[in-house]
Amino acid sequence: MDFEWPDQSEQIDEFERELKQAMERRPAPPSLKRRIMQQRSVRRTERVHTYTVWWQRLAASLLIAGVIGGGFTWRQMDERRKGEEAKQQVITALRITNQVLNNMNRKLADRDRAESK
């Protein structure tokens, strides 16, 4: 029994001819190698440019972070220094006040002793 349709063999023959034509070896166009190398060069240049831009962005980000961190640290140190200066001024003022009060207490004690005699 043959189950082929009458025009099916013609379709298969047409398909085989198209397939042979598609698979037939043909020489490459003369400019193909130049175009491929040019595209490769363009892609490589774009890739290098992209990497360079990312590294520049990373470096700029690190620089900005360093400047901000340094500024913050400087501000804290400046506030600490000002706080230490204020502390020293308060201690000096308290020492002076203590000496004045001691002198005043001594004078009052002397006066009380003089009055009690």
C-alpha cells in the first residue's frame, strides 16, 4: 500500500532543491571579514568605554564618601576641641571663684575672731 498523495512527492522534491541551494557552499563576500573585524572593534571599544565610565563613577563615589566622612570627622574633632576649651575655661573660672571665696571666708573668719576678742 502506498499512502503518498500525488503532489506530495513534488513538494518533497521542491523542498530538497531548496535545501540543497541553502546548503550549497558559496564564497564569503569580500568585505565580510572587514565588517566583522570592524564590529568587533566597535564592541570592544564600547565595552572598554563602559568599564572606564563605571570605574570613574566608582572612584568619584569613593572620593565623595571620603570627603563627606573627612568633613564629618573634622567637625566632630572641632566640636570636641571647642568643648575641651570651654571645659578648661569653666575649670579656670571655678578655681578663681574658689580662691576668692577662700579669701572671703578667711577675711570673715579673721573679722569674727577680732570681734569675739
